[in-house]
Amino acid sequence: MALLITDECINCDVCEPECPNQAIYLGPEIYEIDPTRCTECVGHFDQPQCVQVCPVACIPVNPDHVEDSETLWQKYRRLQAEPTAAVASKPPSA
């Protein structure tokens, strides 16, 4: 499951730096969560860090992106491989 920031968000800026997957970003009006990057902190923490720090409790599960534990682990592994793949594909410095 990915999480979702509701319109109750007060743009307090505490959630974005807590996200280990860089899934949280400032949208046109409030912070938003990219469901392709959100693992609910699986692989990093026992609990979603954005939910832990949110002062207004506006980060529920996104009903449009329901995923089981194994899917979240697969997404975590894919995200962890991204920097390695980017570095590996860079041409050597001349």
C-alpha cells in the first residue's frame, strides 16, 4: 500500500525529509506522495516515518494503491537498486 496525504495537510514540512524513498514532494497546494516510490518505509523502519511525525494525522493508506507486504519489499528492492544502476550506466571519466 502506498500512503496518501489528504487535504488536511498544513504544509508543515516535517514529512518530506523523513521519507527514505524520496516519495514525498510539494504539490501545487499540499505535499503529495508518489505511490511508485512509497513502501510505507518497508526495508527502512517498522512504521511509516511520515505518519509518525505528522502533527495533524493526515496520512492514511491510499485506497487506490493497495499492496501486500511482498509487493512493498519488491518495490523497496527496486528502489535500492536504482542508484547502483544509474552509477553503473555512467560512462567512465576521460
